[in-house]
Amino acid sequence: MDSDGRTPLVGLVMGSDSDWPVMREAGEALTEFDVPYEVGVYSAHRTPRRMLDYAAGAADRGVRVVIAGAGGAAHLPGMVASATVLPVIGVPVPLKYLDGMDSLLSIVQMPAGIPVATVSVGGARNAGLLAVRTLAADSGELGARLRERMSRFQAELETKVLDKDSALRERVAAGE
Amino acid sequence: MDSDGRTPLVGLVMGSDSDWPVMREAGEALTEFDVPYEVGVYSAHRTPRRMLDYAAGAADRGVRVVIAGAGGAAHLPGMVASATVLPVIGVPVPLKYLDGMDSLLSIVQMPAGIPVATVSVGGARNAGLLAVRTLAADSGELGARLRERMSRFQAELETKVLDKDSALRERVAAGE
Amino acid sequence: MDSDGRTPLVGLVMGSDSDWPVMREAGEALTEFDVPYEVGVYSAHRTPRRMLDYAAGAADRGVRVVIAGAGGAAHLPGMVASATVLPVIGVPVPLKYLDGMDSLLSIVQMPAGIPVATVSVGGARNAGLLAVRTLAADSGELGARLRERMSRFQAELETKVLDKDSALRERVAAGE
Amino acid sequence: MDSDGRTPLVGLVMGSDSDWPVMREAGEALTEFDVPYEVGVYSAHRTPRRMLDYAAGAADRGVRVVIAGAGGAAHLPGMVASATVLPVIGVPVPLKYLDGMDSLLSIVQMPAGIPVATVSVGGARNAGLLAVRTLAADSGELGARLRERMSRFQAELETKVLDKDSALRERVAAGE
Amino acid sequence: MDSDGRTPLVGLVMGSDSDWPVMREAGEALTEFDVPYEVGVYSAHRTPRRMLDYAAGAADRGVRVVIAGAGGAAHLPGMVASATVLPVIGVPVPLKYLDGMDSLLSIVQMPAGIPVATVSVGGARNAGLLAVRTLAADSGELGARLRERMSRFQAELETKVLDKDSALRERVAAGE
Amino acid sequence: MDSDGRTPLVGLVMGSDSDWPVMREAGEALTEFDVPYEVGVYSAHRTPRRMLDYAAGAADRGVRVVIAGAGGAAHLPGMVASATVLPVIGVPVPLKYLDGMDSLLSIVQMPAGIPVATVSVGGARNAGLLAVRTLAADSGELGARLRERMSRFQAELETKVLDKDSALRERVAAGE
Amino acid sequence: MDSDGRTPLVGLVMGSDSDWPVMREAGEALTEFDVPYEVGVYSAHRTPRRMLDYAAGAADRGVRVVIAGAGGAAHLPGMVASATVLPVIGVPVPLKYLDGMDSLLSIVQMPAGIPVATVSVGGARNAGLLAVRTLAADSGELGARLRERMSRFQAELETKVLDKDSALRERVAAGE
Amino acid sequence: MDSDGRTPLVGLVMGSDSDWPVMREAGEALTEFDVPYEVGVYSAHRTPRRMLDYAAGAADRGVRVVIAGAGGAAHLPGMVASATVLPVIGVPVPLKYLDGMDSLLSIVQMPAGIPVATVSVGGARNAGLLAVRTLAADSGELGARLRERMSRFQAELETKVLDKDSALRERVAAGE
């Protein structure tokens, strides 16, 4: 349960707490949409069975989407997907070398049968927003609320662009 | 409506009918799970407004997930995502050169705000399965049915592996 | 109209004002050649219809070339090109990861039918110069003026190389 | 002069006649728009001075845009651009290895001062269309005619997409 | 037990029997060195727990080295390594696209703590030879025998090079 | 002999002492497992024969595994492997440019006949752990001790993950 | 000695006779310039000492340039360079996967101190021509002869381009 | 003439003086071997004819080898090679993005007929040493002197490795 006693709808997991500075943006997006979530450190390579147990039990505990972030030979998202029927969103976390290209390919190139919904390198905010869209596909009240809220969010994005557009025109007119 | 008169839950779109040999595997996966879907050719570059209109109207017509496939400078999935609140799954279609790396990066590297759930190069079957998982996250009856069905699907995958395992051991024992 | 009341001949657009530090070099090049231009923030993903409207109306307002910069899954140049008959120049803006390779491929690998004139990663200055060359192809007085001016510009580049050549020879002769 | 005695507006050059199977699509696009062009084999590495002479004299002979295709260490487009004030469009021709990535980078990564308008790997048709758009930016009658013609071309592209859309829906409805 | 009733010293596993045409070369190398091995199909994504069970039990059954081949998001070698203390050799199997670069990075870029001994793309023969070298490091009789045998193998490689050298010189002298 | 008078079981070599900041992590891992090792600077390109002599004599001096680190055109691991029957572990050391991709390919893509066990870019700690696993495959007392020790090490890794998991949950609960 | 009893000036070596179909083009170029050469199969990994002996003795036997071709982890050119004072030209031979990018990086990224003159992937003909240019730098009669001959060769290249130019113009004029 | 009044044997040219911090290492290597050289800034794109004139006249002025450094679409080495019969050594200068991969491919992938001897990204010191080896292939006194000197240089490299080896062993023995 989250701090308001609500059942988490999203599981936000990562292989190490060193991934948190990247992954926290997923949590922030969920909070903006008032979607309760849980966090956890589950390592595919250091705690393989515990990771599978988490994935296998998630649906029964009420989780509806799992977001998993990992870097390098990033096996966590795919392994979580292997042990759950829920949609799994993978975030390629960039490491010191190779700019996250290894993380991206290790997550996105899953074999037929076990998909992972992959977002951009370091794209944890979009992972959170993709979880919201997934819940927005719900046929019930939650879906309706989130579709409405996402629609407003997109209108806000548009407004911000218009503001930036005005600001840029002014700067250029002012000869900056 | 599909041939049984059911409202399509998934929109399966692509930039050109030349993408169909790749994308049809998404449709086949949906059919295996008895998920009604519609198909369409919508080009981001040749029919931009019609493509946006399709995306903008999808949710109201009952569509819950959109799968979009494209190759090269593959803008279709991201542009569809810009005009809907629904989850959009992107399939990088490989073209003659570059092995789909251009398609992959053009789809997965979306800016913060507008996510696309990307699958592997040519991974249309997994796009279909990801759409199923997305619908399996539903809080209603559909979700329960699809979670149960996906669970069975995964058990079948496991059985197939066991069969292949036996067959390989026999081949090797037979000195092949 | 620009600050001298002249109709802008070039539209210089980008997906976010965060692209301005890169894209301003295009504006500076246009200013050096005394070509009036307008700027704007138009996001393919956050304001898709407004972006298409801008592109569709540009020619009638007197714009002759559009320069569009974007990063990551850089769809702006290609989408602008889809809605105008004018030449569109794309600038791949490098983001934090992947050194702009994603931006480059997303811009340059356009499908047959809708070309984008792509310059180097971060090459906004060259985008400005390419716009000048495009206008220099004009059959009227503008073209003649710009061809003459570009010819002088190239002579100046040559002079600068000669100066650098002398300076380097002196430094080396001085044992630096 | 072309076969109708008209002054060529576009120069279509390549490093070897082995590039012609790729580059001829540029010529076909120009023909569709009734734009007269000339062809030539000019090698940056085998005939450097003749190549520079061609580039330097093009504008005075009435050429308004040059299209140059080359593969591998593809220097032709950039070297042509160094010797003319006209816009130069570069086509990366893919060779036996590396899928044209070497050609692309050798053409697009030009230094500040000398731009090349680069199209996709093997994208000669788009090079032709980009030349048309460049001429469509003309302030005179030619520009007006080509803008109108390009507008019709884009409408035709749209129609073709609609036809493909119908055909695909029928095939899928027919259970293909 | 292998066909001679000996305990297998090497476990040769892969995610699918479609990997066998590549992986059988590992088995052939082991046979050349008279090292008993077992084969099996264990999928990280389709049979995750069975795969972990296999890995966890391997050492107690007498297996000393595991060779694991996989393609795409190739998680098998790393996941096997997570559940055993034995050395695990990973073979990147090339798939239809990307030439095995995805497989290579997914196998070799393991996080600190859980190493995988990676060989070349498609390098199953070398995986077999590396298993032999690993057993050749044994302090007992097996090690002595295999070091001696590997030494002879390397001498044979040298002889083959000398033969090829003579043959090539003759061909060239003969003007071929 | 190491400082305790024990015969080194692992040779830890590199092409230059500038590789030591990366490679020392291999030594630290060996020390954690109480495996005696020797270090040395042997350059494939600057001291080719001395490097081959080292490799050729290693087994007779009691060395059982060689770890070799190198960057760029990283030939050391492969050349060491050419002159010994022992398993050789290669560490791709990243240099100033290309993020170690050149080092990785130069080490891992060995031809059939001469394998190198390659670890991740900069992955010297894993090279040390892979050497431990290789010795853990030993049939004697050493193997038993190291298998037991590696098993404990993996349990410690698991404990660390659990600790990080708790810490992260607390941080998130505290609203950090 | 070559078939005319002349001392070979160029050593043309490769790791395997399977490289000959690529490497023979180097020999053909040398023959065109009447430069005597010797061939040999020397494997860096299968015959390391014999390879070093060849390299070390080449200068004293009159060889002036060595051309070495290899694929994958292509160590031969760099290792030959480590054991001779002569210029060594490296030819990256493409293998089944990765299009020769591994071969290229393994050859060209040599550490400071031991250079290899690298040509394009599969560029054996250019390796032969580079050997000719190297000998053309000679201060004696050989150099004068080869400079003159290379000058003629370049004139012939130019003539061929002119012929291709005429042929292409005719084909296009004929409406092909 | 250099400062001692000697005819330069090597021409060391670059596209811009901003390349000098990289390229000066080539000059330092030449100075170590007492080989006179000249420097110059010649831009393929800004001073194409002057660059060709330099290349065409080099041999007659006594230059025997040209070293050319350039970055991005690095055309200078190839264009110099097109206008001289001398061996040309190309140095890929890394720019702000892409780590010099664009420079490397633009230099090394020359078409058949016009070779460039390419060294590593930023490898100007090796370019200088390769020029020395090229002159060491000379049949006269200069060649003999440089072969002897290069032999000593290689012995010095070996000594440095031995010193580093001792130093590293001491540091490790001291527990650093």
C-alpha cells in the first residue's frame, strides 16, 4: 500500500539503488497523475528467484503495470516479463560507457512470445507516462479518469510550447 | 467493427501496405487471443492530418491500444502517440539498409511527454502480445479473461520448450 | 515581418527553446547574408496540428525555405516537410546520449516522396548557409545578389585559411 | 541542353557509372516534374580538377541545383559544394559493406561553411524531389509552377495511401 | 550421463533448438577432446524457473562448465551465471537483423558480480575450446591430459597453417 | 610467488601500467577470494617475444588462468591465448575515444581455434571473479573451497540487494 | 625470389588461405606496376613465433613493405608491425558478420609507437597501390620509375572516367 | 626548407589550425627521428584548388610523404592523395560528436585506385612514425639510417615496458 493506504497499481523496480536517480522520474510522473505505486530493488542477476517471485505475484496483489529499469546487459525487464502476464515497461539506464546502447538492445530485442515495452535511453519519465496510458486503456472509471487527465496533460504541454514560442520570439526580436 | 460485429479494441496501422508482411504477425497474435482489431494504412508523411484524425478519434470509437509499424525515419508511432491518450506500441520495420537501426532509434527515442512502447526490430508478433498484456491490465472482465489466457499461453510456451528439449537430446544421442 | 518590416524568407523552427543555443547559429548565418527570417517553437509531438498549420501556410506567407531542428526521435523536420511544398532543411540536435546519431537517422532516413535536406549533427550554421544557397538558386535579383555574396563569403573563407596557414607556419618556425 | 533544347536546371553527377542504377531515380523524379537536367560522371578522386571546373562553371551555365551521389569515403558532394555557390544535394550510395553508413557520414558531416543537403542512404528519388522543391522556392514563374505541381504530387501520394488503405482492409476482411 | 555412461563435465544449453546449427560446433569441439557433455534447451524467458533449477543443480551433478548460447536480448548466459558458481561461457547467436551485435552486448556487458565468459558472434566452436581450456586448468589428471591434448591441438593448427602456406605459394607461383 | 610465498594461480597482465587503475579491480577480487596472483606489464606490440614467452611458460610455473587487459587494437589477450593452453580472460579497457567498442571487438572476435573469455568494457572485477569461477571448476580441494566461497559471495550479493531494497523503500516512503 | 628471380620488395601475408580471394587484388596491383612480391600464410594466433620471425627477417631479405590482411579480431597487421621497422599496410577482411567493422577497428586503432597503415574494408587493391606509392617515395631509380608509372596510372583512371562520362551521357540521351 | 635549411621530406597538413593540438604529435615524432618536415593549413573545402596545387607539387619539391589530418567529413587526406603519387597518411581528428567515427570512415573507405594510409582516431604520433617507416623503406642511406634508428626506438619502447613492469610489481608488492 502506498502512504495513503491505496493498493499500488504500478510496480517500479530496478536492479540497484544506483538506478534511482534515473528511475525516480517515473515515480514523479505517476504521482502527477495520482497513480499509487510501489518501489523495489530486484536484481535479475543477484536475486533471480526473488525477482521472479515478485513478478509472478504482482498481478494478484493488484499491480497492473510493472516498470523495470536496468543498465548494461539489462536483463531485469525481460526476466520480469517472463514471469508475469502484466505489461512490463523497460527503461534502458545508461552506464559509464556505450551511452546506453547496450542497455537499449538488451531490453528491446526480446524474442517472440515475451514482449517488453521499451522507452528511450534514460527515459524514465516516459515510462511513468506510458504506465499512465496503459491504465488509461482501462474500461472502468480509472480509465476514464486517466484518459481525461492525460488529455489535460497534453493540453498543458501544448500551452508550454506556446509560451516558449512567445518567449523565443521576444528574445530574438530583442536581438539576443 | 470486425467481421463478428465487435468493436475493435486494437488499431493496427502502418505507413504503407509494404509493411503488412511484417505487421500481419501482430494481427495473428491478436486473433489467437480473440481480441478484435482493425487495420489501416496511415502515413505520417503522406497523409499527416488523416493520420492525426485517426489517432485523435480512436479512443472515442472504443479502441484501447494502437500498434503502429514504420521503417526508416519512422515517425508514425510517435506522431500517433502525439494525438491520442491511448498507449501506442511501435514496431521498427527493417528496410533494405541499416537493419532497422534507423527505425528503432526513430521510434524509441521519443522526447519526454509522449512515450511510445517500442518492441524489437521486426517484432510485430510481440507488439500484438504487448497489446494483449495491455488489455490484460484491465480491471474488468476482459482483463481477467486475458490474464488467464496469457497465463495459459505462457504455459504453452513452456511446453514447447520441453518438447524441443527432448527432441534435441534425442538428436544428439542419435549422433546427429 | 522581421524588425525591418521585411517579409521573412526563411522559417527557423525548433521543437523546444532548449534547441535555441544550437539553432541560433542558423539565424546568425542568415543575418550575415541579410536574409530576413522568422523563428518559432513548433513541437511535432506536443503541438502536431499547429505545427502542420505553420508548415502548410508558410509558402503563402512568403517563406521560401524552412529550417527545422530537433533531437532524439527528431520528427519535426520530416513532419514539416509533409505539409509544405517548400524545401525543408533538418538539423540533428545532439541530446545527452548517443551523440546525435538518433537525431541524424530520424531526420535523414525519410521515405521516398518527402525529402528533408539534412546537415551535420549540430550543424545549424550550415543549415543557415544552405538556406542562403537555396535562395541563391533564385532566378531573380535575390538569387543574383546571394550568389555574388556567397562567392565573396567563400573568398573570405579562403583568406582565413591563408591567414591560419601563415600563423601556423610561424608558430612552428618559432618552435612552439 | 536537354533533348528539347532547354538549358538544364539540375546537374546530376556521380563518381562512377556504377552509381547510375541508384542515381537514375533522381533523374526520373526530375522528368516527372518536367525539370531539364544534365548528367555526368565526375570523380572527386580520379578527376579532381575537372570535377572542380564542372562545379565552378555550373551556375554560369544556368544550372541551379547540383545532385551528387557517391559511396564509401564519398567526397564528391562536399567537393562540388566547395567550388560552387549553388545548393548541392548529396546521395549516400551504399557499397558492398557497412550499408552506406560510411557514405552517409562522409557526406553529411561537412564542416561549417560548406553545407551539403543530404538525403537518405540510396535516396536518389528524394534527391530529385528535393531539387524540385529547391526550384519551387524560386520567386518567378518556375517556382509558382513547381509549387503547384508539388502540391498536386503530394495529393497524389495521399490518394495512393487511401487506395492502399482500402486494399489492405479488404485483404484482411477476406482473411488473407 | 553421455552415451559412454560418463558424467557430463560440460552443460551445453541454448534458448531454442533453432540455435543448434550454431551451437553444435561447441559439441563437436568437446568431442574432439573427448570431453563428455550434455545438451538441453532452457529458455530464460519461456522457462525461467526450470532454467534457474538447471543452473543451480549443475555443479552437484558434476558439471564443471556451462556453455549457453542465445540471440537478440540474449539473457540465458547471464541468468544461468546468476544461479551457479561455475564458469559460464556465452555464445552470441546472430539473428536475422543487427548481425549479432545485440546478442553480443546482451551477453558481455554483465554487471559486476556475475561474469559471463563471452566468445565471438557465432563462435560456438571457440566456446567448446574455451570449456576445454577451463577444464585444462584442473589440478588433477584431467587437467594434465587436456593441457597435453590442447598443446597437440595447437601444434596441429600450426601444421595446417604451414600446409596452407605451401599451397598458396604454389598457386601463386603457378599464376593462379 | 606472492607475498605469502604461495605460487600464483592467476597471471594478471596488461599492456601498460596506465591500464592498472582499471585492472586492479581484478586483483582485488582475487584477494577477496584468497587466490594468489602475479602481475606484469607485457605489451603485445612493444615486447612481442617476451609476451609470448610469458604466456608459454605460465602453465609450467603453476599459473592456471591468465587475465589480460588492453585497449584500442587490443591484441594482448588474443596473443597470450595463442601461446598457452590455459584459459585467458580478456578485459576491454576503454580509451579516450569510441568507449571501448574497439577494445571489445578486438578481444572478443577471435578466430576459431584460439578463444578468449571476454568480459564487459572496463569489467576487470568480473574478470577476477571469472578467474575464481574457473578455479572453482577444479576437481580438487581448491575447487571445493572456491565453489563454497563463491556460493557465500553470491549470498552476500543477495543480502546487499535486500538492504538496498529496504533503504530505497524508506527513502521513497519518506518522500525523498 | 619471384618467378623472374628478382628479390621480392613486398611481402603479402594473410592469416589464412581463405583470405586469398580478397587479398589477391593486392598482388594484381603489384604486378601491374611490375613490383616483385612474395606471398605467405602467417597466422598471428596459430603460428605466432613463425609470424614474428617472418616480420623480423623481412627487411634483411630485401622486403621493403609488408601487406597483411586479416579478419575479425585481426591481429596480424599489428603484430607484424611490432616485429619489423618496415611500413606495414593492413587490410581489414570482412567476415560473415559485422561487415568488417571488427576487422577495421582491430587493425586501425593501434597504440602509439607501432603504426599500421590501414586501408578500407576489403580494400586489398588499394593496399597494393599504397605499397607502390611507398616504394615510389624511394630516393633512387625505383622511386623515379614508380612515380612516373603512378602518374600514368592516374592519367589512365582519368581517361576511364571520361569514357564512362561519355557513355552515361549517351545512355541518358538515348532515354535508357 | 626547415630551420636547418634542409629540404622537408614530409608535408604535414591539416584543414584548420584547430587541428594542430592533435597534429603536432606527428611533428614531434618526425623531430625525434631528425626528419625535416613542413607544415601547412590546406582546406579541402575552403581552398580546394590551392590544396590540389600543394599536393600536385609536393613530389617535385622533394617531399616524399604527406600526412593529412582532418575531422568530420574528412576529405583532405583523400583529396591530397588524388593529386599526388606520393603515399598519403590520414589522421582522423575527433570532433565534438561521434568520437571520430565519421572522420575515420571518411578517410579510410577510399575507393579503389586512390589509397590513404589511415591511422587511429587522433593517432597523429603514429602518423609521424608511419612516415618514418615509409622513409625507412628507402633504398639509400636515409633508409639505412632510419631503419637503424627505428630499431633502436623499438628497443627503447621495450625498455620502457620493462621499467613499467618492475614499477608495477613493486607497487603491487607494496600493497598499493
